[in-house]
Amino acid sequence: MSKVYVFTEFGGPEAQELIDRPEPHPGAGELAVQVRAAGVNPADWKTRADRHGTDQPLPAPMGHELSGVVTAIGADVHDFTVGQEILGLAAPGHGAFAEHTIVRATDAVAKPEEISFADAATIPVAAAAAYDATHQIELEPGQKLLVIGAGGGVGLMVAQIGRVHEFTVIGIASESKRKVVESTGATFVPSGDGVADRARQAAPDGVDLILDLVGGEALREVADLVADPTRIISAADPATATELGGTGLVRTPQAMAKITGVIEYDLVDPHISALYPLERAGEAIATVEDGHATGKIVLEMLHAPAS
Ligand SMILES: NC(=O)c1ccc[n+]([C@@H]2O[C@H](COP(=O)([O-])OP(=O)(O)OC[C@H]3O[C@@H](n4cnc5c(N)ncnc54)[C@H](OP(=O)(O)O)[C@@H]3O)[C@@H](O)[C@H]2O)c1
């Protein structure tokens, strides 16, 4: 048997629990993976809270991004071997918050030795989204990038990718995140009342791109800092971005491998602020659901040594 963290009803966190299930076997094109670490994302609680539809069977395994070791391969898998360390996305119907899971070979990348399992687990969703966000509209060195939600899981990586590309990054986050946002080389602007004036002070001539990781009022308040509204991209709230003349984040299949290379060369740090064991997945999810996480929250799975 293998432990899996699930939700048993759509709604609040009270419907989450750790259950035992038989260890899953890979179908064609799939890898069975012993999970070593899993990143926690807003998508995890949003799925449970019914924001992404209610068409999946219950109990539903939670968690999307993970790293681990391949324990078995299905038919038609040629690029991976048993024993290989990988990072990837849990296949539909399977979860990352589990001792064992299934990953489609097309959603997996070999984990470089230089990247720890914990850091690797932040790549498939958060780091890959940060990569796509910074490449959807390409800026030139010196151009100004405003990041709303700069201290969160995606935001800190966006700010660091911006530094690698020599963009001038301005990061909006709460005062508690001043140091960590400034550590990326970004100019920090505190969120809250008067944020638009403070952002305007930081960029008197406006900015060249807004990457929004919060949505709603937080985006509306500063949207006119960009002269051309098509240069608003939101990962958090595509509807508001579209209403303002911008667009939602478009994800690409290449991003996971590309950002893995960037992290391997130590150019971007996923900035893990807390590690939890699988048994405390509920606390880890609550930290992200609170909406004010710093960097990435990661679950680490402890496995008994093989006897
Ligand atoms: N489409 C995709 O593929 C994709 C992939 C990844 C993420 N996303 C979405 O992108 C968003 C961000 O993801 P994430 O993983 O970075 O979330 P996260 O780790 O929870 O970070 C969100 C950050 O926003 C900050 N924030 C909250 N209110 C704010 C405000 N008014 N002004 C400025 N900052 C504020 C929070 O802390 P402070 O308030 O303390 O600053 C927090 O650090 C989520 O909506 C997520 O669902 C989409």
C-alpha cells in the first residue's frame, strides 16, 4: 500500500485526508514514480474548492508538481529507465502528494544531479510558469517589468529570471517580503493602500510589461502603468487581464526542460521557505491557501530504506 493525500468532497480543507491505496502501475507512455518531494501550488486548493470544475472522481488525489525516482515504466516509454531521477507532473487521476504516483513520460524531465529533489519539485508548475511568463512577451535588457505578487512561488522566480535577462524589475509584495524581493535585485514596492502612487514613483515613465500573479483589484490599481494594455499578462486572473486589454498566461510544453537548465546552473533559486512531511500536507496547503506565502512550500516524502 502507498499513502496518498486526497480530498473527499469539493469545498473546504476539512475534506482533505491521507489514505492508503495500492501502489499504482504505469500504463502505456507512463512512469511509476517513488515521490521524493512535491511543490504546493494555489492550483491544489483551487481544484479542491471547485474552481476548476467538479468532473473528477472522488476521493481526488492532490498535488501536481513532483520529483522522484522511476520505479517502473509502461509500454512505449523509451526516454526513461528504472532508477532514474526525474521531475514532472502527476498524471490525471494521480497526485503529487503521495508516496508513489504516475507521471506521463511526456510530462517528465530527467532531474540533474545538481538540483535537489526539493528544488526539482518546484519546477513543473511554478518555475515553468515563471519561465513562460517571462518569455510570452520578450523584453529587451533595461526594459521595465512590473511583477504583482513578487514574493510568492512564481513571483520570486519571475524576478530572478528578469535579473538574468537584465530587465529592470519592480516587485510589488507586502512589507514583510521587502528583503527577499530586494535580494533578487528588484526594486521593492509595498502593496496595500496607495500602491499605484508608489509604483508610479518607482517607474515615473511607466513600465514595459506587467506580470500579474494576484489578480482583481491588485491588478486594476496599477494596470495603467503600462502604456500598451496588451502588455499585461496574468497567471492569476486572465478574465481581469483580458478586460483590461491584456491576456492570460499561455503555458508551453518546453518550459519545464528550459527552466530546469537555468536552475541547474544556479541562475535561479526556487526559494523554498518551508518543508513539510507528507503527514502535514494539510498545513502546507493552508499556508499557500492563505494567499501570502513566501517563495515555495514543499512536501518531502520520507521512505524507509529498501530491505
Ligand atoms: N496558469 C498557470 O499555469 C499557473 C501556474 C502557476 C501559478 N499560477 C497562478 O499564479 C498565481 C500565483 O501563483 P504562486 O504560486 O506564485 O502563488 P503564491 O506562492 O501563493 O504567491 C502569491 C503571492 O501574492 C502575494 N500577494 C497577495 N496579495 C497581494 C497584493 N494585493 N499585492 C501584491 N502581492 C500580493 C502574496 O503575498 P504578500 O501579500 O505577502 O505579498 C504571495 O506571496 C496564482 O493565482 C496561481 O494559481 C498559474
